[in-house]
Amino acid sequence: MLQVNFIRANKQTVLDGLRKRNWQEEELAVIDRIISLDDARKTNQLELDNTLSEMNRISKSIGGLMRAGKRAEADQMKASVGDLKEREKKLKAKADEIKEELDTALYTVPNVPHPSVPSGNTDEDNEVFQAWPNPLPELSGDAQPHWELAKKYNLFSLELGVKLAGGGFPVYMGKGAKLQRALINFFLDEAAAAGYQEILPPHLVNEDTARATGQLPDKEGQMYYVTKDDLYLIPTAEVPVTNIYRNVILEEKDFPIQMTGYTPCFRREAGSYGAHVRGLNRVHQFDKVEIVRIEHPEQSYEALHGMLKHVESILDKLELPYRILRLCGGDLGFTSALTFDFEVYSAAQKRWLEVSSVSNFETYQSNRLKLRFKDGKKKVLAHTLNGSALALARIVAALLENNQTPDGIVIPKALREYTRFDIID
């Protein structure tokens, strides 16, 4: 979340950034409320400090009076200490109340967009940052979408998923399962070669973990919740992997920190329906390899572009046409300062499918995480970044559709050492 001191010192920048996110004037009132609550916190703290100082002064005086044999005066002062203790109790209760109100208000405010974020309301207003330079692939008239190819070659079944769990939970089988496993290993090996340490995290997290990376309270309705154990199924490996550094103080020499993790991801995707979410286009459970970086603030945007190059290199090796979008203010994630989306072209569906989001959160997550580093005598918030490298469901969809031939589905050369077969037939 944003720091109160940042809001106070950069109020107009914050308001302009929220307007870029299409916040209305009545919503912007929360900024003045945050400043007002912070004023109240400071006033209350000053009164509490003065009360404690007075209690300390009187307590020392009581000792002197007792040693001087002035018991009556000492007893009178003890009564004053009792009144001050009651005041202290009320002031501490007030401090807790103000802190809760202030935190609640801060949790409602998203990150301030980076100056390069374009204005816009929806994903239709996103900016093409890097277009695909070559002609898009065209398939023959009898080409099939991936959900039909899955039936033809017995690769995955959404119907079996309905039987076992419900809609949106595919069951992979045969060469479909092997392709899934091959992609996971390929993505992890690519990340390792780029210097990312592999992490295998839990697939469920507690409330503190989900709150620290911004899933709560913003995305509560999109997460699966295990009520009996008060745990959440992770929507992405970003959540547990980033939280490894919650409440950690780093040294400058520790940067950069680069981690990668494969996990299944669980998202309720409430309200998703229609032709555009058929097959693997939108599911409730999918596999993904995530890359996470913790960076010195001066290096984070260089690191962001390094992450873009990493995702590009993977898509190049998979021989998939792709483009990169810079998200507009209205489509920007709650915690992100700047996000680039990768989309691959689905030749059978003749549409672009999002397969990766690469984001810089600057200090928004690290403030919640209390993730800092020593900068001389000061402790400074680090920057956090993450990206999909990559999400498998739509990658599988595009691979199946774009590589279909009359003889079968051809596997890209870079994957063949992982699949141990060249074609699905």
C-alpha cells in the first residue's frame, strides 16, 4: 500500500494517478480522509507521549517525597498517577482505533501509475508497446480450435473436469499431459538459465500472506477460500514466493534477488462466460511458472525490461507470434505501477490471447511486506516485480491451433527434448 508520508508529500501526484485509473471525485475523498486520520494519529500520539512523560516525572517525585518522609504529598501524587494511567489507557485505545481506520482507508487506495501508463478505461485502450513484425499465420479452412483438437487427439477433457470438480477444471491425458509437463520443465529451465532460483512453495497461504502482496482485500472474491482452516488457494506463485521476504531487512549487496516457481493457480473467475472463454481460454485451475524479482529502487525499471526480454525469448523459442501491450490506467492491476501484457496469436480463433503479465509494483507490496534494505543508516523499502513466464493454458491452446497440419500437431523444436515426441497424431 502507499505510504502516508508519500501521500502527504505528493498529494497532487496521487490524485492525478487515481484519476488516470478512472477514480471519480467522490472516491478521491479518501485521500483527504487519510491525511486527516494521520493528523489525528499524530495529535493522539503527542498527547500519549506527554502523558507518559508526566507519569514518569511524577513517579520519580513520589520516590523523593517518600524518602523525605512526606507521605501525604506522595499519596496525593499517587492519585494523580492513577488518573494519568486511565488517560494512557484511553489514548492507547484511541491510537488502535485510529490505526485500524487509517489502515482500512489505505487498503482501498491502489498504486499510483507510472508516468508512462496511458490513460484509458478498459483493455481496449491498452497501448501496443511492441507489435508482431511479421504476417500472422493463416490456417486452412478446415482448421479447428484447440477444444476440438483436444477431442480429436484425446489431449484434455473439460467434461471429465466437470465430473471431478466442476466447470473450468481440465483433465489432461496422454500426450496432452506430457506436453503440459514438458512446458513446465522448459519454462523452469529457461528461468534457471537466466539466473532465477527455483522455489517450490505451498499452494495454500494464510491471510497475512495474501494481504501482503495485495490479493486481500482487493481480490477476495476471486480466491478460493478454505473456511475450516482459514487458508486461501493461491491465484499465482507470486503470493507465496514474494512473501518469503516478508519482514526481512536486506543488505544492498543482496540485490538482485531473482526467484522462479511452478505452481497450479486457482481463480474463481466469477461471472466469466461466453464464446471467448471456451476451452482453455479461461479456466479455474491452470499451471504457471512465475518469475519474481526484488530490486534496489534505482534498478527496478531496468530489471522490468530484462523480464520482458526473458519472456520474449521463451515465446521466440516456442515459435509463437506475440505482441506486448502497455496497460492503460483503467486496466492496470490494483497493486501495479506499470504492467506489460504479452499476447500470443491464436490462428484458429483469429484472436490474441493473454499469456503473461509483467509488472513493477515499486514499493506498494514491499510496504505491506515490511521488506526493506539498509541504505547507510536508513532502512528503505525495496521494489518488487513479477511476471508470468509463462501461463500454460493459453500457451497450450495457441501451440495446438497454430501447429496443426493434416498429419497432426507439430511440436516446436525447442520442446522436443522435453516431450520426447515430435508430433501429436
